[in-house]
Amino acid sequence: MIVQYPTSSALLDYADHKPVSNSGKPVEDIVVAGSGITQCFSRAQSKIAKDLYLGQIQLVDLSTHMTPPTLLRALVSLNRIGTMDLTPFIFVSGSPLPDVMDTPGNGAQFPTLYYVTQETCVDCQPVNLSIHLWQFSSDALTPGVDPHLPYVTVEPNKNVTVNRIALYRHLQFIVALNPQQTADYGLLKGLAQKLTLAVPYDHATVRDIHGYSRLSTHLKGGQIQARFHIVLQGTLANLRSITDTTTDNAIIARESSEILSRQCLAVLTFTQQHDIDPWGIGRMLNWQHPDAFARYPHWHHEYPRVEMVVHVQMQLHKLGDLK
């Protein structure tokens, strides 16, 4: 656990209503380890004379190696902190905490506001995949939806990369999507922005792809069908030819829609193969067809058999057009 507390100079500047001076750091770090949050906090408090406040937790790092019982105890422990409002951001990594956080003696620099935009994802620049503690806990306990978290990796040069998401089944870590799958995940969830796509027709490139997604569930002769309707806008960046026509735009828009539909369908199939429902298809079925959902006491037995339908509608703008 990394505990930060304001330095004396920072408190003096704050009391005088002045910006924090450049002469020193605004906060000091205390790195402690223990068998639980309470023990870590007690050990941190014993190292300094100032009072620390446990309710100021801002960031929680989980390990991919945590077992469901251990993770459950950690979540219960965090939820029992009375002064905390459950808004800390939470992520998962396969590396030890000191290798991820910017601590004394370590060159790893955690991306500023990583939880707002994933700045290092070349395929999904950026994808808004922030997860609060309360969101993760809610998804883990809600029937018909599985939680997910941003997946953080530390490169050999100590650079921190946040371009993937980790998928859970309840509280069990299952698999992490690769960057391309994460970009397609963002499309299906209506979170992707500034996506870039290469289209075979006339060597075209479509950039700044963004839009929204709508999920609905249907019953066809006892078969569950999940439909994703994705409406996107993009900018036609370049063509092999000097000029483009209305026909060219229509062909590129159609090819773009088909490519993205295939990619999104592949991600859906991937989650069915691993029996993970991060989309909340079961939850949506429960909302739209509660009687039908009640017939499936074990949703994970039924989810791999759901028929997936993806419809992507792309609208193109020419480079330089006003939107």
C-alpha cells in the first residue's frame, strides 16, 4: 500500500492561499505491506507522527493471481471503510505494485489520468474504460453481467502501458483482451473514440471513428438473440486517387461497416468461447424478458449458445468538412 501525505511546505502554501512552491514535493510517500488494508494502514501510521486518513484511497491495484476468496475479502475490506465513498479507480496487473506505481527508487511512471483515457493504445486512442470500485463490485454481484478492469503492464524500460482490459467471471480473472480486441470492445460498448481503420478499397484510411452502440435482446423460437446496433462517424483521411466521389464514399463506408462488424463479432465469439459476458447480455435479457431469464438458473451455461448479431452503420466525412 502506498500512503501519501502533504508535506509541511505544501500545507504552509495552502494556508497562505498560494500555489504549491517548486522548491519541494507537495506530498511524501510511505510504502507498506501487510496481510490486509487495516494492517497496512497501521504500519504506515506508525512511521510518522502526522495523522493519516484511510478514507482517501484513490487507486486500487489488483493482481491477476488473486483467487476469488482473496479478492472477495479485499472488496469487503474496502467496502467497510466508512469514510470512503467507493469512487477510487481500480485496475489489474500481473506485476507487483512497486513495478507499476511511481515509487521512490523506481523509474516507472504511471500515466496521468489513465482511467479517463488510454493514451498508449494505438488502436483505440483513446478508449474510455475507467472503472470505479463500486462499478466493479456491482457487476461482480449482478446476475447476467461479468466485470472487467483496465489491464496494466510494465514494459522492460519501466514504461507503463494501459491498452488492454481484463475479463472476469464473477471474481475469477479469466483472460485479458489484446489491444485490437480492446478497441473492438470499445466499439461494442459505445466507448471508442478516434479509432483508425485501413480499408482495402482505393487504399483508403478512415480516422477519428467514434459513435454509440445499442444492445437489445430477442427471443426467436426459444433461441436468445443479442443485437448490437452501432452507429459511427469517421473522417476519410486519404485515398490512392487524388479526388473522391459520392460513390467512392459509399463503398468505403460500406466496407468499413463490414470490417468492423466482423471484428466485433469475433470479439463476441471469443467471450462466448471463454464463457464470459462482459456486455451484460444476460442482464439486458433480464430487463427486457424477465420470465425468459428466470428459466436459466445458470446463465453461464446458456451464454455460449446466444446468437450474436452486429450491425454497424458508418457515416463518412471528407477531410476538412465541418461537422
